Amino acid sequence: PLNGAGAAAARADLPADAVGGIPNLDGPVDVRYDRRGVPHIFAGTEADAIRALGFVVARDRLFQLEVQARAASGRLTEWAGAVALPTDRQMRRLGLPASAAAITEALPAGGRARAILDAYADGVNAWIDGLRPGDVPLEYRLLGVSPERWSPGNTLHLFARMGWTLAFGSAERSYSAAASLVGEAAAEALFPKDGPIVEPIQPNGSPAPRFDFRTLPPPGAPAPGARGLAALWPVAPGDGEPSPSFASNNWAVAPSRTAAGRALLAGDPHLDMTLPSLWYEAHLVVPGVLDVYGVTIPGAPGIVIGFTRDLAWTFTNTGADVLDLYRETVDDANDPRQYRLDGAWRPLRIQVERYRGKHGEEIGVDTLRFTHRGPMSRSADGWTSMRWTVLEPVLSQTVFLDVARATSARDFLDIMATGFGAPAQNMLVADRQGSIAIRSTGHYPIRPEGARGWVIQDGSSSANDWRGFWPLDQYPQAFNPAQGFVASANQAPLDPRQQPRYFGRESDFDPWRALHLNALLRGDTAVTPETMMRWQTDPGSARADWFVPAFLGAAARMRQQGRATPGLDSAAAWLAAWDRRYLPDDDHVALFEAAMRQLTARTWDELAPDGGARVATPGTAILLNLLQDSSSAWWDDRRTAGVVEDRDAVVSAALVAAHDSLTRRFGPRDQGGWRWGRVGATRVMHLLDIPAFSETGISIQGGPGTLNPASAGGHGP
């Protein structure tokens, strides 16, 4: 009863009369399913291929199509009632549905973009119109609702929500909270523009990564009232260190470094794992026009990641800071419909949002306000507005069809540069001529001189507005570099010594997988497809290679100084026996991961007001930097009056606490309870979180900081 690959695999090819029932077809369409349930669509025109794609996606993923569209447009309450109100409000208050609707409305009637969106809707609705009551997907029946016809605007809503998933990083409030707790100088050092580990996507001419360790200034005293104010400030999505499991990898190898003398490409996007999958595999053929195979996202008219006879491509997320907050002054006393700008009151754009329940009843009303920059919100620190590239018309609705016509890597990058502005992606491509290339494509704001994009700006002056976007020649990019490969794994795209313009903070990026991936690439000059497939699940970890010696070194020094305990010696011996690979049957990985969590909490206690949740967390590269300084004031736990801790005491205490915690939870370490396949098991949940329709306790090879960064939260390969 559940739509998906399994159901599709059991079906025969679509009867000609079934596809022929799609309205507005230009000619015959043939859809054939292979043994894996993948539809191969053969059509005479581009529009017919897209109509058929909409039809087969609806056939296999109808519920997924609609639930994602409703989530994106803030309309889940119409299915679930008030329980979905917070989710719907978030989407609408961010301005995502309004932006998508405005972009849809502005599409020229009769234009190619509108025609493609209409064609996709034709296909989806043809399947819906032909459904018999008994064939409606089970999820609809469980919810007591019926499928709604697909509108062309739904695709724009889905694109906007994908932008929210990949590019909503708003760290301004958490940074301000951190600065109020430890002082501006310390906060700048903990969340710098340039991190201590430099292994950028754009090659910087160095044959190895660079480590720029520096002395961190000590924490300052909290500002008056800082603890109370910090506790009131919500930590916005994107704050602090990116989760080690929220990650993607891609790389391409030049012919000179492959066994067959041909360019090779690997793409490994790690997004949320759900049932059914985010991805939908398909093949589109229009003779003389298209022949493209890959994966699409249900609702998208085209192949998002894939290959043609001429080239292959894939993406990873850039992590760029493309969202700024502005503190606004609203005339609350006299007229809350206006805000202050350049010494004058300006009218706010007012939009009333109404939320409907399952039976059409009104269950909530919002009055949204917009400045010239974007949507406003009100929190403990007053009114703020937001400018965010995702809310602007920077994505072509036909870009995925356009790149399928490209015949070279350079053609591909040029098409993407003009048609894909958000969410910013590291776009990697290889072509049959042997060229390899990568470009971090997106609209990157040019901020005023001296502006700090990671703090809330003064909204009363237009002098603080963006000055446009980076020119194409300044995008992070590489075309056939001398090193013979291009790769990205969510690390910083640029060496800050080569491009001083602000792109994002150190904590927006993750260096660890890139360190390991590039080491593999540098060490092999006869790469094969099988080699690259092994690398995608390689269990090695640069993060462990750096931090395990730090734990063991601290334990050894404690022993030499007579400060060790039997518990420390036992934990250190267990960690020392680990080969630093994340294997399902390994009993040591869990100790390292628990010790890292303990070390993070004990080190950054100054950022947790009154022992509560941290307002922000520096990246693990900053933690590694701090480990180089044995007597830094950051090691002292302010909660232990009369005692001054040093580095080795804190690191050792973290290791012992991790060992004790695992023992309490899973029993003695030598009885199988600490197996990484159990402790680090991942899960794949159904879209409705129904346990019977989900898979849990999945044992994997890999984990945080590895090239296969699956996590217990259902994020991974």
C-alpha cells in the first residue's frame, strides 16, 4: 500500500492508454520500468517528457508530493489541525510561501518556464483524476483526507523549502548572546571568519592542508543581565557547529589520475533519510533534445543530479552566509504599520495570514510585516527584519532541463551560474573530454565596507543594505586544476588569505571530511570506479586522528604527574586500542564519540548560562586549536569555586565521564553493548513518523566526521 521503489518495481510498464490519458500531450509517450522500478520515459517533446515525469512521480509518490507541498506552503493544519500550527507559522513568517507565490505569479504567460510547470501539473493531475477510491495511498486514508490537485506553484513552494533546508543559517542572535556572556573579543575568536584548518574547495596552491593555530583570548566577564537575556534568545537553525552528520561529499578525478584515463565523478549528497526517499530515480529521453539519467526531487521538473552522454554532475551545500538580520524601529506607539528608514517613517507591507483546520474552520490568524528587505519578526530584543537570497527570484524553473543539454563542463557551469542562485551549491562536473571542474554557485551578498554579516545590523539606515552580489569571476571555483582532482565536503570554499571578502564563519563549515577525502585523492594515481565506491563508505576519520592523541596525551601526562585514577587508565587503554575506523562491530568508537560530547560541554561551559543549554557552540576545529594551549583560561570551570582546572584535567575528566556514562547505559564494554552498530545505529522514518512504516536500528559503517556520516537522527548515506 505504500508508494515507493518497492511498489514501482512490482509493476509492469505503463499501458500506452494510461499515459495517453494525460491531457495536452503533443504526441505518443512511452514509459518503461526496469527491474529496479526506475521509469524510462521516451517522448517526442520536452513538455511531454515532463508531463510523463509528473505522472509517474504521482503514481509512485503522490502522498510525498502533497505533504511536502503543504509543508512548504504552510498548509499542514488543513490536514492535522492545530498541532501543525507552529510549523505552518514558521514557513509563512519566514516569507517562503509568499515569495513562491509572487515568483509564480510573475512568470510570463506562454513562456517556457510556465509551460514546463503546467506540463508537470498536467501529469500529476492526470494520475489523481484517474484514481479510484481504493487506490488512494494508505496515508490519505489514515488521515481521512483526499488528494488535492497539483498546481504549478507547488513546485516553487518546494524549491523555496529546499532553500530553507539548505541555506537558512541565522547565527546573529546566538553570536550576540555569546558575546554578551564572554565578551566581544572572545566571541570573535571562537567564531572567526577564518578557521585554523585551511583545506579549501578552491585549490590554494598548497600540496597539504594548512593549520593556523592561534592563541585564543580568555573569556570576559558576562555583561550586566547577559545570562537572563541569553536564555531568552532562541538559538536559530544554523547556529553553532554544523552537525558532523549533516554533510555531503563530491569529487572528480582527472584522466591523468585514473586507471582508465577517463575523468571520474562521485556524488554523495547526505540529506534527511525518509520513507519514501527524498530522491526519485528516472530517465528522460527526447530524441535530439534530451537523454538524461539521474535523480529528481518529487515536484521538480527535471533531473537534479545525474548524467548525459556528455557529462555528469552533482552538488554539495556551500554553507555560505546569505541571510542578514536588521534591527528595526517600528512606530508601535502611534502606527505599527510603519518603520524608520533614513530619518523618515516608511510604510510596512502588511499581509494577513489565515490558517484553516481540517474542515475549513479558521484556527489562527497572523499579521505579517515586511520592510524593503524582507519579513519581520519580534523577539525579546525587539523587531528585526531579514534579507535572504532564498526569498528572491534567483532560480530558473527550467535550469535542470537546460543543463541536461550542456555538452561540456564549462557549458554546464555557465548555465548554472545564470539559472541557479539559491540555495548556493558547490557544483561539480566532469565531461567526456576529460575536463573536471567545480564552482560554488549562488548569489553571495556584497555587504557594505566594515559590515559584519554575523551580527544584527542597524536597519534604520539604507547604508547597511547589500550592495549587490559577487561577480562570477570571484566565485570559488577550479577548472582542471594542476592537482588532478576537485572535491568538496562542506569545507570552506576559499582560503581567506586569497579572498578576504566575507563568505561565512568558521563554524559554517566542516573541515574533517575534506581532510580525509583529499588525503585519499592525493594518495592514489590510478583511481577506478570501484575505488571511489569504497571511498564513499570509507570508515577513516581525520577528526579521530587529531583528537584521539589529545585524549591519550592528556591521560599520559596525568599519569606522569601522579594525577591519574584507575578509571582514567582503563578508559585510556580502551581508546588506545581503537584503530580510528568507524566499523559496525567496533567496541571503541562509542567511547570516542561520548568523550567528544563530554569535552565540548566541559570546555564551553561559559556559553551555557546558569548551566543550561549553550547559546552557541564553536566548531571542533576551534576546540582543536584550544587543545594546543595547556593553560588557557577556557579550561577553568567557573562552576568549581576554589579550583582552577587545566587542559589535561578537563580532557581526562571528559574521557572518564564518557566511559562511566556508556557503562551505565549499555553495560560493561566487553559484552557487546558498546558495538558501534548498536550505539551509532541510524533510522529511516516514514514521513508520518509511523513506526510500522519505518526502519530503525540500522547498523552502518561510518559516523560523524567520516565520509559516510550517518547519524541516529536519520541523516546519512
